[in-house]
Amino acid sequence: MTESTTVPLVVLMVLLVVTRPLEERWWKAGRISDRTASWLIVGRLIVLAMGFGLIVGLGLPELILLVVIAAAGAFILEPIAERRIVLIRARERDRTGRS
């Protein structure tokens, strides 16, 4: 990795981190569903893989392989993330007494 790829990679990481609190606010406000919130969390893997591959200049076959691996990881982790989100929402409802 060279200096020419450092700044774009840092920008990609910052964007992935900065958008998370916005998504959390939307989820808490009920504007997005639990499933959508979980896909937004695990979907970061795919975005990160694609962005990394493009920034460092991977060839098309390597880029496709990297994105497929990231997508497989996202599909495996999505049910786990969704269960965690459902538990958090249930805890919030119990704490506030809302249904």
C-alpha cells in the first residue's frame, strides 16, 4: 500500500464510521426496521471490501472474489446481528414501558 491509497482508505473508513450513528437514530425512531438495520451493519463488510479493492487497484477477478467473500460473511452474520438488534429493542421497550 502506498501513500496514494492511504487517504482514500481513511476517507472510506471515516464514512463507514460516521454514518453508523445516523442509522442508529433512524432505527431508534422507527424509521428503519430491525432487518434493515442489521443489513446496514453487516453491509459495511461488502462496502469495505469493494472500496478497498477499488482503491488499491485489484484486478476484476480479485475484486469479485473479495466482494463475494465479504458478501458470504455478511449473509452469515446478518441473522446474528438481527437477533442482537431485536434483543436491544426488547430491552428498550421493557425499560421505557412501551409496547
